[in-house]
Amino acid sequence: MSEYKDTKCYKGWSNGDCCCNCEHRVKIMKHPSNKGIAKGSISEVMGYGCKCPLEDGSMKGSVVFSDWKHGYCELYWRKEE
């Protein structure tokens, strides 16, 4: 079962939809061989990414980075079980 079932977050959108409970959101972890702020343990979260391509199919295979786990976009899709 998903940790997001029936979870609402009001930091993203007024109806409870948020990047933190979106199917497209992924955590971006640090790595010991990285430099600067990206250097660290693989158990440390560096930020969050949206793996959703644009509606026209462009950016396929790309991830949009965010340093905050909350937000909202037009391509939001709530995580399911």
C-alpha cells in the first residue's frame, strides 16, 4: 500500500493536491563521489524531481529539479496504491 493513499497536503494546492503526493515526483539523493552540495551519503535527500514529460512529449526522459518537495503543476497525478 502506498504511503500517499488519501493523503492531502495544503502546501501545494488548495484541494490537497501537491507534488509530495504526485505519481511523478521522485527523490534525488546525494552521492559520495559528487562535489559541492550534491556530495554526501546515498541516504541523504538532495532535492526532488518531477519525471513527468510535457503534454507535447518534449523533455521525455528528463527530470525537473526542485529543492522543495511541495508545489503543484498541470500534470499532477495523485499516487495510488
